[in-house]
Amino acid sequence: MTATQGPSAGDGLTGTPDTSSTADTPVSGRDTVAEVVRQWRAVHPDLDTGPMEIIGRINRCAALFQQAEDAPLRRAGLTRPEFDLLGALRRTGHELTPSELARETFSSGAAVTKRLKTLTERGLVERRGDTRDRRVAHVRLTDAGRELVDGILPSQLSYENAVLSGLGSGELGDLAGLLGGLLAQLEGRLGVLRA
């Protein structure tokens, strides 16, 4: 197992947290990735495992967030990718093509098509054909879709705030800044298109 793999059954991440650590122990000594890094250092003391401490923790956090699921979204019968699609339509404030939605939500065209079908059947979005090019569709929120997004967003943000409640406001600001810088660097290096 590497530090970048997500949690699996029996890895201790879904059970009761280990409270045997003292408050003076640094955070890096209490998480699963620290143990993985320690093991790799024992096997390959000549390798720099520093990147694993960052990327491994980002991947573990993402996997745990997904595992916990988003309670407000689940109650509304939405998945996170479906909410992201609805959110993209709401925050941009205008119709988007499926290609634009794929870019906005970092999704494949096939995934967007599937989600649009589900959301259309639920009456949350509607499509209209382009008057000049019949191959192009334009997607917009229905009134029901707009009401759903506006109704869920406050409780979803409250839920996410609770997930992050172990960090102080200064730490959250620092973390947001560091992650934003890393993301911008990666997007620039990989040529990711920004909307």
C-alpha cells in the first residue's frame, strides 16, 4: 500500500479514532499517512518521501470526505457530481452547453450527459436546441432546480463547516491559500482550461 491509496475496509479510518496520542504530539504523528511514510523510510531510507506526506494526505482527506458522504445532498437525493452540475448553472447565471458544463465540473462529456438525463427527468434542468446548430444543446435550471440549489446550499456549507471545525480560522485560511496555490500551479503545468 502507498500513502496515496484511499481508505479500505480494515485500515482503521472508519472506526473509532485513536485517542491515545497526547495533545503535544504533532499532527503528522497521529495520522495514517505518517505510519505509511515511516514504513517506506524503513524500506527505502535513501528516498525522499516528503511529497508522499503532502499528496498522500490530500488523497486520504478526499477519500474520507467521499466516504462520509454529503448528508444534505443525500437527503435531497443528489450526488455530489449532480449538485456540482446544478451549482455550475446557478453560479454562472446563464445557460451552458454540455461541453461547458464538463469544463466547469471537471467531468467527462459522457458523465455530464448521464447526469443531465437524470436531472432532466427530475425536472431540475431543461435543454433547448440551438437555433443555428442543431448539434448544440443549451442547458438551464428550471425554477425547481434553482429552488433546490438555493435551499440546499446553506445546509451543505454548514455541513462542510462542521467537517472542518477542528481547524481554527487562521489555519483554514492558510490551508485554503496553500491548496489554491498548489491547484493553480498544477492547472498551469497540466494546461487545464479554466472557465
